[in-house]
Amino acid sequence: MNRTGSQNHVDGVAIPDRLSLLDLIPLEDLQHLQDALAEIGRVKSVISDPDGHILTMPSNDIPVCKTVMQSSRGSQDCLRNLQRLSGKMKQERRAMIHHCESVGILKAAVPIVIQNMHLANWWISQYCTELANPSQMVFYARQIGLNSDTLLHAAEQSVQITRAEFEKALNLIGQLAQKITLLGYKNLMLLRDNSKLNHLQSELDRYKSELEKLIQARTVDLVNVNKRLKLEVLERDLVEEQIARKSKLLDAINQVLHQVVADRSEQSLAGTCLRAAQVLTASPFGFMVEHQEDEWQVVAYEHLGEAKDTPQPLQLQKKFEVHGIWSSLVQTGKPVTIQSTIGNPQWRPLPEGYPKIKTLMAVPLPRQAGISGFIALANNPRGYALIDQTDVESLAKAFSETLMRTRAEQANHHSEKRFNLALDSADEGLWDYLPQKGYVYYSPRWFTMLGYSAGELPYSFETWSTLTHPEDLPVLRKTFAQMVPGLEDAFGIELRMLSQAGQWRWMQTRGRTVERDADGRALRIVGTLIDISKYKQVEMALQKANEELQRLAALDDLTQIANRRRFDERLADEWRRARRDNTMLAVVICDIDFFKRYNDTYGHVKGDDTLYAVAQAINAVLKRPMDLVARYGGEEFAMVLPNTDLAGATRVANEVKAAIETLQIPHEASRVVPFITLSFGVAATIPQGNSPAKMLVEQADKALYKAKAQGRHKIVQADPAIFTNRRAIP
């Protein structure tokens, strides 16, 4: 039911302005009611909406009407009568009776109205003996093209009632329809009010539950707030330490992976891994042992700070005897840490040529990588912590997988395997994309890096797209749009992805096509996903610091405007732009008059203050972002004015001159006026050919010296013909 506008009232019940009869009485019940009343009144009956659209099936059809409707003209006559009567009913909203004297039919309609709401029309009709006139029926049958005998026979078969009986049936139907409709409406309102009451009760219960939860949550928050405040400092310090540690670990792993890219030997790879582990754990001494050719061999050795002429154990004894703690290490595959070898019954001194061991940590190489061996690190004066062990295990894992893949590549000579050697297995997720099926396999680590449970999200490319930041989504889609058709073989991109906690995390993903169809389109693309959020934070901090350094490098410390270096860079850029666009470029050079006398009179501190005030006044005059003023040297300032001719540059010089005069900075030693003044040299040209930008500065500088020679506190323009003559010189 559609409710709009104001409401009427009947018996204290509010009535909406728009309502349908079918909102009050179901169609099936309405049909049964119509059939019953039509049977009682022995009339034909049907119900329509106020516009004449039929709502129910007709009850008790009249043979005469049925026969007339077989004629096209008869059907049209009936339709016109119905439309005329419906329109009148819609306007007057009262019961009406229409006589179809040509066939002896009485037709009437009762409007179903609640107050001023016209809901429907209840139509009844029947063959009336008082109106029946056989001669008229014969005449009408001929008019509409029917057989008169057929029409008369239909009249004989029709139920015949008197006008009084018809009006009685009409009155009964009208009263019953009106009462039943009102009862239906009240029932509808009751149901809706009851539904609203239930809804309000439900809302009240929900608000009550939410309020109780909120009170409970607030209570818990108040209890825990002190704990959180205490933990924040500790967490921040811990995060900073973890970032620094992870950064060192990443550098160490990158050093190992770089050996693959550089295509170095296995011994070089082992040495790089060992040195990285020593730096990571602050270990002066270390060595790596691997089981090769049925014996344990030292594959890398490093003693930081050892004299170069000291014999290396690799030269003295490549074979390594595995016994004692070394035997336990390779058998159990568990790391060994000794914080002090003094008095330790498990410790046995190393062979001759090795340094004396004070503290030791030995980490086995991962067995699942198919390599047997270990990395031994020694003599960290503070001993070794669990984080040292964890980092070296990650490094050992990366080294082992890199070594195995290097060996596989050497055996297979397959260029595709070279990409997999760069996989950082320390902490990364894997994905496997089948473009033609739209399926993407995500490894458990892929999910957990983003805080989701393995398999929590669908294995589809849409999952990846949904989690990607809207600003980075075009990069992701463009990348795979190039990979799938075979336009690219491999890629590496950085993007932000939404974690389960609602945070955007920086991720690095790399991928390569490993299978193609006959047309070169990708059938399978595999790759990795790495969380680089912490490293990205470091990178952004460094970038911000670099930007600040660049800004400071281009700034004059005293005047806080651009320095000579920035001026030269900007002039060169604008010179090239003006030459390309064939536009004017102007330079204005100005100098504080008798500034040496000013310093001698007022002192250098006051002189510095004056330089700052003059610089800021000039900068305030330059309104366009493209204009630049710089301290050119000493008490000299220079302005670069793009898209400015000689007249425009002169106007700017006059504005600067007026601004300085407004400052009224006393200068009793001046030979011009007793205040600080400036002299100006102005030059402008359109750069042509290979002429240098310094030519424009030289002419502005010469004009400045002319201004000084003419008594200072003046603006002198460089002769434009000078630039024309220079361009004319072959």
C-alpha cells in the first residue's frame, strides 16, 4: 500500500490517500464474495478499479449480452456505455443505473468509497422483463449485424427479473460491499499496527542489548586503557627494533640472491651467506660445513679482522670431523647455542688453525631442501639470542633453496628456472593463476600475511582485485592485461592490499608465465607475494628526508629564498622551455645601493637583517608560481620571469623598487637617499638556436652596471637589438 499526502478518518481510523481494494481484500476472497452475491441477487457481477480496469472474473454471464458481444459493433456499443458510465461514476461517486433498452438489459454500478477514497466499482447487470421489447431487439440485431432469431432465443434463455428486484439486489450489494470493505481496511490497519508494535519491541530489545554491550565494552576499555598506555611505548620500541632487524635480514637475503643474479660460483654463494650471517649476528668468526662426496667439508670460512697472511682452514684442512655437538646437530636437525664454552662438557676444541671459541651458535641447513650441513657462528661477546637463531634459520633457508635451484639450473640449463632462484622463501606467499579458467591458487601464507585464514576467500582473480587499493587496481589490471596475451614474460609491482584488520599493507608481487598455448597466450602464471609494509615505511621516510635535503640545498640560509644554484637550474629549465615554445623570457638583476657603506655604518648583523627584509619584499611582489627570485651573491638578487617581455619585466622591477621604498629602511651612508634603495638591470629575449642562457644574465648584469653608473636607484633595460645581433653572427 502506497501512503502519500494527508489522511482522512473513518470511525477514528486513519486512511491513507491512496489505497487499492485488493490491499483490503485478497483477490481470491473478493472473487468468492462476488460470486456469492451474484448468485443471491441472480445478476451478472464484476468488480473494476475506478478507471474501469477489471479486477475479478465475471459472475453469472447473461446470454443476451454474450450474444451481442459476438458482434463487433455490439461490442463497441457496450464498451462505450461502460466507459461513459465509469467516467461519470469517477466524478460523482454514487450508484448509477443504465438502461440498455435495445436488448432489455439493466446495468448498474456501486462505487466502493471510504470517505472520499474511491477504491473500486461493483458492477451488476441482468435481463429485465419490463424493458424487453422484441421489436426493438429485432431492429437492434439488424443494426449490429446479428440474426434476430438468435438474439431473441438468447433473451428467452436469460434470467428475467423485475426492476424492483434489480434495485433490491443493487442496494444489498452496495451495503454489503461497503461494510466488508471497511472491515477489511480496519483489519489491515490492525495487522500493520501489530507489525509496527512488534518491530518497535524488537528495536527496543536490540537497543537494550546494544546498550548493555556498550556499557560492558566501555567498562573493559576503562580497565584496559592503562595497560594499553604502558604497552604502547614498549610496542613502539619493539616495532622499531623489529624493523631494523628485518631490514638487516632482508639485506642479508638480498646479498645471497644477488649472487644468483651475478651468476657466481657455489663457493662465492656460501661465502656471501656466511658473511651476511656474521654481520646479522655480530659474529667475528664463522664457517659453513656441507656434506659433499660422502664426507663433511668446510665450504666457507670467515674470521673478521684476521690478518690476510694467516693460513685459512680451507687451505689447511678442507675435511671437517663431525663429532660431539656437531654430530648431535646433524642428527637432530636442531640448532645448538653455547653461551660459554668454559666448563661445557659437550664442547670439544676445533682443529688447529681455528680461533679459540668462546660463544657459539650453530644452525643446520634445512633438510627438506635436500642439503645436509650447518652454519656455525662464534665469539659474539654478548652471546646469542633466539632472534639471532630465527634470522639465521631464515637466511639458511633462503641460501639452501637458492643453492638447490642454482644446481638445478646448472643441470637443466633452463632459463625459466633462473627466475625461481630469486624466491625469498623466508616469508612470502605463492600464487598460481590459470587465466583461461579464471582460477587462482593462493598458498596458506598468501592468506595469513593479510590476516585471513587459509582458504577463507575465493580462489579467484576477483579476490585479488577486491583486496587491492583503488588507486593501485589499474596497475594490477594493466599488468595482467599485458601478461595474459603474451606481451610480457615477467613482472614485478608494488601495491597496497586490504588486510583482515582493515589496514592497507604494502605488498610486492612478482610473477612469470610458465605455460603458453600455440598462439603464445598465457595458460599459467605463477609468482610470489611479499609484505614490504615496514620497508616501505623506511623508504617513504628516506624519501621525505631526501626531499627536505633537496629543498634546503636550493635555499639560501640567510634570506630564505632560492640560492644561486637553484637560480642557475631554473634559468636553464626556463631557457629550454622558452626556446621550445618560442616565448619570451626575462631576467632582472638588482643590487642594494652602497651596501658596503651600510655594513660599515650599522654593522653586519643589521646588514643581514636588511638582506632578509629586501629578499622577502621582492618575493612578495612575485605573484606567479612560475616566477623565481634568488640571492645571486652578496647584496645582489636575480629574478627569472617566464613568458614576460621587456616591458613586463620592467613593470615588475618598478613594483619591487616601490616595495623597497615602502620599507623605509634607514641608510644614512647612502649617497642617493637616506633609505635603502636598489638598482636594476632588465633583459628579455626569445631564445634561439644554441645561444646559452648566461647571455641573458650577462646583458641584465651590464644593464645593472649602467644603472649604477647613472647614479643608482634606477632601472635600466638591456638593448633588445643586442640579442638580435648575436643571433645574426654566423
